[in-house]
Amino acid sequence: MIDRYSTPELRTLWSEASRYRAWLKVELAAMQAQAELGEVPAAAHAELVQKSEQDPLDEAFALRVAEIEAVTRHDIVAFTTALSERYGDAARFIHHGLTSTDVVDTAQNLLLDEALTLIISDVQALQEVCRSQAVAYKHTPTVGRTHGIHAEPMTFGLKFLNWMATLDRDLERLHAARVRVRVVMLSGSVGTYAHVSPEVEERVAAVWGWQVAPVTNQTLARDRHAEVLSAIAIFGTTLEKIAVEIRHLQRSEVREAMEPFGAGQKGSSSMPHKKNPILTENVTGLTRLLRGYLVTALENVPLWHERDISHSSAERVILPDATQAASYAARRLTGVLRNLVVFPERMLKNMNDLGGLVFSQRVLHLLIDDKGMAREAAYAVVQRNALQSWETGEGLRELLSRDPENPLDDSDLDRAFDLQWYLREVDHIFARFGL
């Protein structure tokens, strides 16, 4: 991911040096188990642990691996060679009985676990802003829209409450995906444990509090990674849903809410009056990438026989990019919602601009329930006057009051056009969330 759309934590996490530190963590964990089983010298393991703490793998080490790999054309061989150069003879007991993907796949799970932990934290921060804004605008009337057309009154807080609830489900999926990749695979070539004891894998998993992959070939099954990218992509749809709503509300014809516009900010190089929803448009674009990364992750699942590396090159792109884009977009949207500029007066004006059409269902129900009209007859009365209101701009209440087929009197119409009728159960909805 380009720096513009990455976060500092994830940029560091997916660096080459960080990847090699994860590889070394796996190698040392396996070596510790082997030392406990008497398969490698415990002194060699202790020496490597001490040296790795005193002289941790850094960018210079990553450059050295790259130099060696240019010759070997094999990243793990380059890595173990560079380790021997850096840490001396004890490093010869590294990678004992393991195959490359044991290290690469298990270490990649370590990185994914950390990445998902960061994303989950970002989602929780976004959810908390939604919770706060839901409470702040709990009773702020606005018009609900279906198909982009005015429907009925609601409150602005309900929009945030809906987003908050959706983020709950996103968190469930992300937590489940993180559990799915918290597995250790140290089964050797084609997964038979021919050169490494299954107990090594089990001991490493126990120390980390992870699970053992119960059966593997030479790679960890990629449906696990597809599940991670699926959870991230679905979270992306939540981000886009929120972003698109803000973009619509910021349109000049609507202008009920808008992104913050900073001092000195410029909306256009040619039109000085412009205030464009660039932040939420940016989020919308990034979520398209998240869906694209999922497609690649799904295509990575079927591999040839016990192993091929067609997934490898793709994962070097999609895993860092997807996690970074998701984190970046979440933080950007959190900032937008926290500093959202809201226009309650404009919401009321927009609601009233259609002359009471948004109260048509209440009129319909009073005709049926209080006046005993057949539904079809009542609907005809309301629709006839509503369509005339659309065409002429005259208020629905005024048209109904002159309609000889309408039996509702002024007190009935007062009840029909009472905004609070539509908002009376809002507190009940919020109570479901303890708000």
C-alpha cells in the first residue's frame, strides 16, 4: 500500500524487517520445543534468543537477505544464510526438520493476528463515535428516504444507531477470522511430520495459546485467509454505506450534514465556493479495493496438489494492502463522523418542503381505523390528494380538508400531521442498546 493510504502501525508491521522478525519468532519457538525434546542443543537455542534480543533483525538485515536472495532465488534459504552470518554457528540448528511454508505461513498468521487486532481497535473507535452521535441526535427529527424519495419522519440519531449495530456484526466477523488464522503449522514437507515431531507443533501452539492446524499438506489451507479478507471486505461495505450516506446528505439540494472543512482548505482549483465530500469519497474508493482483494483471496484457495506458490505473490500484495486500507479508511471515517457538521433546521425544512406528504400513512390509518373506511377506498382518497400535492405544491392537509370524500375533521388532521407520532418509539429502540 502506498504511504498515502497506510497507517504507521501497519506500515511498520508489514515491513520486510518485521516479516523476518516474525519468521525468527517461529524458528525460535520450534527450536525451543525441539530443545525440550532433546532434538537440538538447548544452549544453542538460549544463545540465539539472547543474540536476537541484543541485536534484533532490522532493515540492514532485510537488505542483506535481499542480496542473498538475488543469488539463491529462495527467500528462506537467504534468510537462514543471513541469520548464520549475523548470529554465528548456533544458527545452524535453525529450521531443523521444517519446510519453508511452515515458517512463512505460521509467521504470516502472527502478522495477520496483529493486523486484525489493530483493525478491531479501529472498528471499536468508529463504533464508539457512532454511539456518541446516536445519543446526541437521538431526538433530532429528519426525513427518512426510500429510493432517494422522502418517506416518513425519523430521527438523525437512528442513522448512527443503525451503523453502530452493523459494526457489532463486523466485529463478530473480524474476531472469528482472527481466531481462524491463530493456528500453528509445523508439519514439514507435504505435511507428514516425517522430519519434525508433531509434538513440536503442539508445544508451540500451547505456548502461544493458539491451535494446531489438525491436518495440512505443505501449505496452510487458504480458505482461512479468504475468511479474513471476506470479513475485511464486508467491513468495507459498512464503511461505504456510511460514507455514501454522508455524501448524499452533503449535496447542495439536501445539505443536512457535511464533512468538516478545515481552515485553509480549498474545495476546487477553479471554483472558490466549493466544499466537496472528499473524505467520504476517498473512503468509498478504498472500499472498492477491499472487495477486489477478496476476489484474489478466493482464487488463492485452490492450489496444485500439496503445494504451489501461485498464492504467494498475490498475498504479498493483498494482505498488507487490505489490512492497511481497512485501517486507514476506518480512521478517516471516524474523524468525519466525530467532526460532522449537522444542520437540524435544514432537516426540518426539507421534511416540510413537500407540504406534509410524509404524513400520508398516518392519514390512511386514521381513515381505516377511526372512520371505518375500506382500505382501498381510504388509499384512493389519500393518494388522490397526495398526487395533487406533488403536482401543485399545495399542502396535503389543505387538500384533504376540502375533499368531500374525506371524513377527517380538523382535530383528526391535527393528529394525522403530528410529527411526534412518528418518533414516539425511538426511545424504545435505543433502549435495546442500553442507550
